Amino acid sequence: MDAVEIQANDSSARFSERDAEQIASELNLTSQQILNVIALLDEGNTVPFITRYRKERTGNLDEVQIRDIQKRVQFKRQIWERASTILRLIEAQQQLTPELKAEIEKADTLKRLEDLYRPYRPKRTSRAATARKHGFEPLANAIWVGDARIQNLTNAALQYTKAEDGARTTEDVLKGAADILVEKIGEDPDVREISRKIAWRSGKLTVNATKKAEESGQEYRDYFNYSEQVVKVPHHRTMALNRGEKAGALRVRFEWADDSACLSITRHLNLNGHRFHEFLTEVIYDALSRLIQPSLDREIRRELTEKAEKHAVSVFAQNLKNLLLQPPLQGQRILAIDPGLRTGCKLAVLDELGYCVANDLVYVTGSADKKEFARKKLAEVMTEHQCQLVAIGNGTACRETEEIITEMIEQDLPEARYLIVNEAGASIYSASPVAREEFPELDATIRGTISIGRRLQDPLSELVKIDPQHLGVGMYQHDVNSKRLKESLDEVIESCVNYVGVNLNTASASLLRHVSGMNQLIARRITEWREKHGSFQSRKQLLDVAGVGEATFTQAAGFLKIDQGSEPLDSTWIHPESYEQAYKVFEQLELPPDSLKTSAQDRASIIEKVGQIDKGGLSKNLKIGLPTLEDILEAIVRPRRDPRADLPGPIFKQGVLKLEQLTEGMELQGTVLNVVDFGAFVDVGLKDSALIHVSEMANHFIENPYQFVSVGDVITAWVLGVDLERRRVSLTLIRPGTDRQPKKAQRPKPAEKPAAAEAAKPATAPAQKTSSSGNNTGHQQNKPPHQKRKRSGKKVPPAKLTDEMKTGDQPLQGFDQLKALWNQKKK
């Protein structure tokens, strides 16, 4: 990429240079890039607009980088806002000191802020508050500072044994003083940070089955006696444990090295030589068990869940993006079939623009005569409407329908082809207000059938009408935070729609609302304007639509294209604000604007001219930013480019592949349906999808399968194993005969759990609704997670301590001796 001069902007002064430098160092960017992106976002620009049309100011940052900056800035501002609130609350209590204020302003995480605020947070009546009410705080303070006047704690407590509400024992008094000190230690920010580090380092989750699990919840049986360190628990296992706990089948406990935490806290508070060391040690243990551990338990479980949800959302988002960006099949008539057994197969014939020109119903089951009638009827429909492509939904009776279509191709239409299409969410769409508005006169079943066919013609335009959660390309999508999932998926859809661009005269309101700067209301007004005035002839006419002002026009215009309009540049990615510069470029190339309409065969001379131009010199002469000039030249070379056209198209079939035909080592072509942590599910034309385990994707260790395969990828694989009884197929991407890397050289990977596999079942897998016993979970023949070996019943002898070690003249040689010394002192 050519060097880009980054233009400065002063409107981001609210975000300091120091703050920008911190983010810049984390992302390996310049602080000026960070400040410019912040300024652009604060001005109300959308991420797609900034990415494509403000490259000079961002230094050619891509969309991922800009969104990363946006999230970091939002997090930073969230910390500032919370710090401001905490300062105000503590100041209202008249307890804000200069030192505390400096600590709060310096805090760089929400955890640190909450730790600092904890002592001042309004709380319910506690044991410490009750002890203060009884007047035990002076004694607690005296014990804490090691007051030399106190020779014996019992005697010191005697003066507090009488009060208005009656006599108390010295034991009650000392217990009250201890409660005050427990709260003091438990709310100390530094103590909590020390405990937090030890908890993460030594903590583990121990899981057991509940009584309810014996009756229901056997899908979690591999977790009934399970333990694993918190730092090693993988994301999918966290989600499985949460689901099992929510179902009442599992009981999850957090355990950690509280002895180690006690030693570290004692050392931090300099209590080793304290006069009341033994008393304060018990206080520390009480603080750990009663205040700190429960809090850390919730915090660690919450953080594990947040990380797991974030990962699950990112998996869903990546798979969704790949699904939405599947290449369209334009200019083809299609026969769409929604398979069914009892209710029959619904048929819908779609023309080249996706309009339904005919619909019908056939039954593909029953006697040989009925099947023969169905085959002939399908052939008649295809011949009558000049169809050569069939899109079959992957629901119930999918394979029965496929067999009829195969016979029809063999006997009647040898030039025809068919494809199995994911119908996930089609039934939900068919009953939605969007579908009713689009096809008010059609039955819901026919609407769903039309959706199946349109997903082949233009996946993006059709799939944006459906809630992404119902598209079945994620993992645990129904268990994660719905708000976070929606925000992430909305970003993906916005990114895809603006990456591809939209035809202003044919796009639906469902598609238009995702265009940069638009919303549902404006999208609906645009479609209403089209119905009233006809097609848009230029982008400028957008300003005639109610609600579209200059700001909205600026954000949206470049992503909305008009073919055969009055302005040739309206069919390109060139933004209207750059039309003047674009025409100067045409003059330099000695090309008329109409050259944008020339056919691909006649563009050779244009490509040659553009290739010979001095971009740097032309950029300076015309005073155009180099990135903008490059975009203009790209639009001249490929004016109506659809970025999806560069991707491989779908695989069409003419015959049915049967499980019994598979042999080990057989080469197959297939389409990736879903990608999860442990591998990928692939449609190779069988009744159920096949599984490629992550260990079979390459002859070396792969940590992340998402970087190796994506949803929609057309791949070549080889049969690794076939289980005819359970109808399961395992595939490999490693060509037979390749020398395989020894197993010991591969990094071990925790096995998958049945619960994780169940959540990962691809809704795109063919015939997943059939009553067949085979399903995607069957591919996971993995071992249960590694469990620690049980210790033998033999008692470990205590560590030996010399007299010098006991007096401190000789250093200890291990934690076993330290523990032995500690136990002796406690006695």
C-alpha cells in the first residue's frame, strides 16, 4: 500500500494525546490516526462511511481496525464516566481525600474502580456495622495498630462487656472487633487485587451432579465428576457448565488456594511480626472465606461467562458474514421446493428478478405411480417456465425430494441441476410482517418456498429479512447475552450490506435500513417514494425523500447505486462529493463518462490507460488524496463491481450420494455449513452433514479452525471413516498418502462435550429435521475432559523442620516446610 499522509483534525481534543497514544501503542498505530477516527465518530459518521470515504484522515484503516478503536474509546469513556460518578458519591459523603481522588482518577479498569469504591458503597446492615454500633471500633483499631497498652486481649475486652442492652462476654466483644477488621481487610483494594491474582492462578471449578440430574440431564453426564483450573476452561465448556447449572443438573463450586492468599495478605499488611499475629490471622481467613472468596467466585464465573459469550458471538458473527457474502446467482430462473411428507412439497417458480410466477404442490412419497406422477409434474413445470436450476430446502423429506429430482434429471431434463439450500428461518420469515407485506395474497407456506429460492439468487438481500439468531450458523447463540449478540450481528449485517452496495431502485426496505446513515423509517419512505414516483434517476433525488437531509445523504449516497440513470457515476462506488474530481480524472485519461457503460470486452484499452498513469503525480496535480484517486480509478476500471463475484459459486448436483457408496479415502467435494471450535460441518450430499475435526484440517497443529475454513467455502475432502450403524461420516482435508505428523508433536486439545456439540449442530445441515437417528452430535466421538488422577490414600509425611528453621536462622526450602511452620505457629 502506498504511504498515506494523515490529515490532522482538532475536533478530537476532548480525547487527550496521552490517551490516544496509549490506544495507538496497543494497536500499533499513530496517535493522529486514533484522534482522527475519534473525531470522525464524534461527528456522527458511520464506520462503513469512514472506512470507504475518509481514508485520507484515517490513514487507510480498514473496518475492523476502526471498530476496534471505537470499542476501546467507548470502554475508556465508560471508565471515565464511572470514575466521575464515584467521585461525586464519595464527595457527597465528605470522605474524599486527595490521595483517594488520585487513585480513582488513575484507575484504568472498572474492577479497580469498584474495589476503590467498595468501602464507601451503601450497604445493608453488616456484622461490622452492628459491632460499631455497640462501640467496639476503638478496640478493633487498637488491635490493628498493636497498641502497647493492651497486654491481654481478653482483659482489654472486659471494659466493653457492659452496655445499655445488657452484659456481653469478652468472646462477643472480640468477635465484634474481629468483624470490624474483617470488613476493613475485605474491602481493601490492594488486598482484593492480591486475592484476585491468586484466585485466577490457583482457582478451579469443581462440578458434581444434582439429584435432578439422575432423572433428567444425562446430556451433562461427562461433567458429573469434573474439575478443571479456571484458566484452562475453554469457552464452549463454560457455556455448557452454565447451561447445566441453569437446568439444575450440575452444581459448580469454585475452589482456590486460600492458604497462599493468607500468606500473601499477611506479608502485604506487614503482620508477620504483629503483637496479635494469631488473632489477625484468623481475621484474614474469615475475610477470605466470608467476604473475598464469594465475591471472587461471582467475579471469576462472570468473567469466564463474558469471555465465552464474546467468543460465541464472534464465531456467530464470522459465520454469518461468510453466509451473507455468498455469491449471488443472478439472471437464472429457479424452481424452489420446500419439501414435506404429509403436507407435500410446495413449489414456487421464480423469474430472473426473484418474482414468483407460479406455485404448485406435489407429493414425493407413496406408491411408485404417485412418485412417477410427481416426477412428470416437476418436469412439466420446469419445461413450461424454462427452468434449469432447482433449489431444494433442507427440511423434512429433503432427500426423498432429491431422489425424485435426480430421476427427473436422468429421464426428462439431463441439462438440469439442483442444489440443497439452507431453509433455517424460512418458516419464521413466512409468518413475519415483512413477508405478509411483500406477498399479501400468498399463503405462508409459499412465502417460505420463495425465500428458499431467493437465497440462491441473492443470499444477502434475502437473509437480512430474518433474525440472524435463526440462521443456525453459531454456537450457543441462545445462551449468550441477547443485547450483545444483537449489537454484534447488526454490525455484521451493516458491514456486509455496505461492503456489497445496494441497488436503490430494487432493494427492499429490509435491506435499505442497513445502509450507512439509514434506519427503518427512512428505508420505508424510500420504497414508498419509488411506488409513487417510479425509479430514481439520480442519487440527488434522495434529497426529495422525507427525512433525508444533507447529513443522511452524505452517509448513504455512496453505497446506493443506480443503473441506467441520468448520472453515469451513480452506478459506481464514487461518492457524489468526489464527482468533480472524478470528471477531472476522466479528462486526464481522455475518456468520456459514458465509457463506464462499455462492455467488459471493450475495457481493455481503459485498463491499459489506467495502468500507465502516474498516480502520485496526478494526485498532486488534481489535489486529490491518493486513496480517493485510487478508488476513482478502480471505479473506472470496474464500474459495477460486485465484490461477491470474485468468490467461487455453489456446487450444483445431478445425482444422490448414498452413505453405502462411501469408502475410506474417497475424494468428495462439499460446502462448509458451520464452523465451531472443534471443527467444521460439511454438506457433501448425504442425508446428514459430515464432520471435519480440527485435527484433520492440516498436517500440523491448528488452534483456530475459523482461520482455516469459513461458512460457504467449497472444499475437497477425503473420507476418513464411515459409521453405517449410526450414519456418521468423518472427513479429512489431509490428502491420503501424506506423511502425518506424529501425534505427540501436536498440541493436546480438550475434547468436546455433548452439550457443546448439540449447540453447534448446523441448522444448515441437510435434512436435519428428519426422523433419522443420525445427527450432527454423532460426529463427536471425543473423550471426556481430562480429569485429575485421584490421590492415593497414603498420607504424605509432614515436612521436617530444623531448630534453625523454626527460629529463622536457616531459610526454608519449600512451601511444604512453610506450611509446616505455619501450622506449628497456629497450634
